[in-house]
Amino acid sequence: MAATEDGNRMEGRTGKADAPMTVDSGARRPSDEGARGRFERIYRTLRMRICLLDHAPGSRLREEDLAEEFRVSRTPIRRVLVKLEAEGLLRSVHGVGTIVTDIDVNELAQVYELRVELAELVGRLSPAPVDAALIARFHEIRARCDEMVSEGDPRTFSRINMDFFHLYNALTTNGPLREINERLYYQTARIWLKTALRLRNSKELIHTEFTTFQREVTDTTEAIEHGDLVAAGHVRRAHIAMSFARIRKASETEGRPVIAPTAG
Amino acid sequence: MAATEDGNRMEGRTGKADAPMTVDSGARRPSDEGARGRFERIYRTLRMRICLLDHAPGSRLREEDLAEEFRVSRTPIRRVLVKLEAEGLLRSVHGVGTIVTDIDVNELAQVYELRVELAELVGRLSPAPVDAALIARFHEIRARCDEMVSEGDPRTFSRINMDFFHLYNALTTNGPLREINERLYYQTARIWLKTALRLRNSKELIHTEFTTFQREVTDTTEAIEHGDLVAAGHVRRAHIAMSFARIRKASETEGRPVIAPTAG
DNA sequence: CGGCATGATGTTGTGCACAACATAACAAGC
DNA sequence: GCTTGTTATGTTGTGCACAACATCATGCCG
């Protein structure tokens, strides 16, 4: 049991080498969950798919298809879409469709600007107590990260990055701060993967991203081991700022998108 | 025309002495607005009612009543309620009803903690250009504030405070920051009015609140006139922190609620 | 008289049919 | 050939009836 509402574990974690296919809908569960549980499940599934680019920016999400996949009618699906639209990941237009919002580096500059500032607040506002279990979870992430550096693909990287975010976000007990961090994170989560897929030819840059993230995880873990949450905040702040700087640089050097494969 | 999406003006502003009755639903508009416009209108109306305690914490909002008032069916109403629930102002429970969330000083401490930090970011992150029109709007608020100090009631105070917030929030062009500030503001907007209504016997404390807010508006206006948005941020930060401290103190000195009149 | 089962009542959640709307294809006219 | 009006098609938005669920009253039994 042990209510761990902080963790935000996703479904479909099959261990180390999870298949690069689309996120499982988790359907075929007749009634072992209430209406609210089903809502949360569908919401999280779609959110992760959008952020892993399973639903590419600009593509359309037909409500009826989703309804069929999740074995419900359009009504509960629309609830989820309304929330995702409020989060800025979707946009529904009457008579046209619900399309996944496109992401632009310049628009996201403001979000990153904010994330940089908020990163330091974690661990400064209402720091969570650091116990052995928490440290163990950081070590686990670091292990997955070390493994990924040598043989990982961008998608796996994004998954680990997502898990690391949730772990880091659990360092504060300030609920509103956690919510806002989560919202802003998922607004920017796609841009790295999108950039990485575009630059997947130059493996050098990709490797730089991997090792940089590895350093962030290592440094953060060490700070946590010392119980210095403020230091962890500084590490995170620096890495968010640098990460965005690299993304922006990459999108400047590259000219036109020549976008990734279509559902291949 | 001049798209002023920043202002967030509410409907029902009848000038200086607006009636203390409930916020007008703005119904009786057949089709001069699209589906999205209607959604926004209903959403803002309900949000303002909740924050002005027209819908007291703990009270129930029957979907059918709202549907009848706004001349629509339950379906679009539910969309609004879903969003308000995501904002933390409502909570829908299957088979029970949608109840207005109660507000507790201790729970809101975290929100205030965050608002204090974010207040300074306005004007520091992506400051808006200060022109004569903007200064004029600050002067207008100050005039309304001066008038209210002598003959205002707590409800009028809350309205002016709300308008001042929107004006202050327009000092940054960082969209995500504005959204977050708005969300957090409306989560805490009710607590002042609730406390003031409880203490409406001791007019001394109420008057202190009025004059304190008057000073905040005056200081902020002066800072804006000098184009010093950072100073405005410091003023705001200080006043948010002090305001919460007074609210907390008031709720400590008072023992039990002995809650306000019931729809009388 | 107290406790508990059972039905009545009221509310939100769901499913489905239709309306409102936008777009694309197509044909008529210039 | 090009433009334009019209129709066909597909999508989201709305309304309504019913199911799922919780609560309260009632009456039975101990």
C-alpha cells in the first residue's frame, strides 16, 4: 500500500530495456478502479505519449479513436482532453479536431526562464526529509543513467529524465510548487527529444547530452547524500539553463526541421 | 479593438459602488459568442463568485441549477467544473455533489510561501514596457482605493484587490508566469475576505487592512512611475508576506469560526 | 429502545444521438 | 483556366436519458 503519491510512477515500466513502441493504454481493466482512477490513468497515458512524441506535434487526436482504445465513450475522453488543453499540450477547435500543440524554442524560452528560477525553490521552501529510501531511489536512477549512456537511445533517455524529474520534485513537500513544476516540466519535456531526433546523425552531440545528464544525476545524488538540498537546487538550476542553451544553439545551427519519421 | 488579453476585466463592473449582490451570470446572450467565449464567461463568473464567497466554502453547486441559470445543458457546465476542480476551487464527488473547497490557513501557507517568491519574478523576468496608459491604470486603481478606504466594505475591497492583482500581473510579459500567478492568486483570494467577515466587529483591524493595501497601491504606483519594476516587486513581496502574517495571526487569536451568515 | 438492513431520493458519471462548425471536393459560370 | 458557390464529409460541441454511487429516511428485528 504505502501511499506514494509523490512518485508518479508510470505504467509500462518493463525494466531496463523498455520497448520503444507506444505507451500501453492499460486497457482491459473492467472495474477495479473508480471513475477518478480511470481518469488519471488515461490522462497520464496521453500526457506521456505526447511528451515522448508518440503523438507528434501538429497531429490530430480523434476522440472516437481514443474512446475505442480505452474502452469508454467519448465523454470521459473529453474530460481528459479538456485538462490536457488547459495544460497547453492540446488545442481543440470546433469542427476541426484536437491537435497536439507544436513546440517552438522561442516560445518555450519563457517557460525555461521560469523553470530556472523555480528549480532553486525546491529544497529551499519546504524541503523533504532525506532518508535512506530516498537516497536509494537516487542511486537507482543513477544506475539506469550509467547504463543508458553507453547503449541508450533518445527515447530511453527521455524516460529516465522524466523519472529523475519526479524524484527531484519530491524533494519539496510544498504541494503547489510540485504541481507547478510538473506542469512546466511537461510543457518543455518534448523539446529535447524533438531536437535529439533531428540531430540523431551527429552522435557526438547526443553523447554530450547523455554525459551531461549523467553528471547532473551524479552531482545531485551526491548533494542528496550530504543532505544539502540547496546545493541540489543549484545543480538543477545550472543544468536546466545549460540544457536550454544547448537546445537553442542546436535549433539555430540547424536550418529547417526535415522532421522525423512518420510513425515508423 | 486593441486586444488586451492581459487585463482580464470581469463583467459586471458597474462603476464605483457595485451592488453587493451575486455576480451577474451574463446570461441572455443568444449567440453573439462562440463555444469558447461562453466557456470563458461561465468559468470566470463562477471563479469570481467563489472568491467573493457568493458560493461559501463547503456549499454545494448543483450542475443542473447552473445549467438552468446559464441557459445551457449540464455538458458545458461540467467542462467548467472540471477546470475549476483542476484549479483547486472545487471538488466533485460521484454521488455526492460538487462542493466548494474549504480554505484553511495552514494549507494555504505553502501557497503564500510560493506567491512571495514569485512576486519578485514579475518585473524581473520579462518586464513589460511602462507607458502612460499603464501608469494611468495604476492611478485609476489608486483613486478607487482611496475612495474605498473611507467608505468601503470588505467585498468592495476584494474586488479592487483583484483588479490590482491583474494590473500588477500585467507587468510581466512572461505568459507562463502570469498563468501561475493567476492560479495561485485565486487559490488564496478567499482567505482574506473570509477572515475579514469574521472580524467585521473590530473595525480597527479592518481599517488597518484598508490602509495597508492603500500604501501598497501607492508605493507600487510610485515605483511604476519611476519605471522601477524591481522595486515594485519588492513592495509586492513584502505586502504579500505581511498580509498572510496578519491573516494567520487573526485566525489564531480567534478561536472557533462561528461562521458567517448563511445566504442571508 | 438501539442497531442494522433496506429502500427512496438525489447527485455526479457515462453513453449516445444530433447540432454546429470547418474543410475539402466538386461543379457551374465567367 | 480560374474563380466561386455548393455540397459532402468529418470533427468537436451540446442535450438528454440512464447508470453508478452515496446519503438519508424508514422500518424491521433484537
